[in-house]
Amino acid sequence: PPHVRIAPSILSADFARLGEEVRAIDEAGCDWIHIDVMDGHFVPNLTIGPAVVKALRPHTSLPFDVHLMISPVDGFLDAFAEAGADIITVHPEAGPHIHRSIQHIKSLGKQAGVSLNPATPAKLLDYLIDDIDLVLVMSVNPGFGGQSFIDSQLRKIEAVRKMIDRTGRDIRLEVDGGVDATTARQAIAAGADVLVAGTATFKGGRDCYAANIAALRGL
Ligand code: DX5
Ligand code: ZN
């Protein structure tokens, strides 16, 4: 079985104590920190910007997995790179030139991801897959934590897994939205190797984070 990485979404953390929360999930054994950036335009919610990413950077050495749900996105890529992002993921639905955005992220020396909304077909990756480091399959419509996993996305994960394997390159396949201990098993079986989880990581408070992360790993 693949090495599965757990990337808690800090959207479900206590925003008044974000630094402590990031340290707590690091100590609880997660692999990446997933940071959801929303603009009130591409998605109907507002979250955090580069200043917060920068403020969090000293609190952990784990990779910052920055999921940009903003449009237009290109003007913000430098700011997130400078703030300490390691992986920067963009949505093709958010702009007309996704390939340009990928080139831009790579030129900043960062890993580049492409995220597909639930209605966006895997085929969109045909002319991007050779240039990217990560595919993010959205298993909910982006904008909010706490939504239910959309089962049709399992077929998309299977399709993307085949595309990735055909490249022979090391590309992560991440699933985001409604991931809990049950849907985690289904997503892994379909080929995912990075699990984003907000609600399922932070439920029950700090004493539960380690057990919650272990449960996502199937332990
Ligand atoms: C949704 C975000 C997700 C979300 C996941 O737009 O991209 O990362 O916060 O939250 P849960 O795990 O609660 O579905
Ligand atoms: Zn996300």
C-alpha cells in the first residue's frame, strides 16, 4: 500500500489560536498543514491570506500545502511563495490560463498542484499532468468545511490514479472534503495518497488530535 499522508485543514482549527493549533497537529503526527485560502468570489467564504501563512511559518517545519480558492490567482502567487508555502494548488475553474499559473508556481521554486471541482472532469489534466507535482480532487464543492463526501469523486480518483501512473512521475493524489475514517478508506482504495481532513482532525479538541489522525490512517 502507498505511504498515505495526512494533511489537516486548519479551516477547522481555533482561529484565535492558530499557531498553537498548528503545533498541536504537528505533535499529533500529521504530515502536511493544509491551508484553505478563500476570497468570497471564487467561493462564497473568506478565510486567510499571505500574512497569516507567514505568521504560522515559524510554528512548524512541516510542509505548507496551500490551496488557493481565489480568482484571479496569478497576482497572489509570489506573496504565498514568500510567506512560506511549499505546495501551491490552483483551480483551473478560477481562471483562463491554468498552464501559465503552473509555470509561474514552478518558476518560484515551489511544488505546483491542480485542483478539480466535483463537476470538473479528470480529462482537464491531459495537458497539465507532465508539469505538476500534485492533483487535488475536491470531494465537496469548495467553500466550507463540514460537508459530506460526494461519492462520484471516487471514480475520478481512480481515473486520475491511472493518469499519474502512466506518467511514471512522482505525483501526489490528494482528496479534500468530507474525509473521515470511512471515506478515507474508500479514497485510498481508489488511489489517493494524501488525505485532507478538517472536521475529522479537529473534532473533540486538542486531546483527540493524535487519535483522530491515527484513525484517518486506519490505525
Ligand atoms: C473546502 C476546503 C477543505 C475543507 C475540508 O473548500 O478545501 O479543505 O476545509 O473540511 P472537511 O474535512 O471538514 O470537509
Ligand atoms: Zn482545501
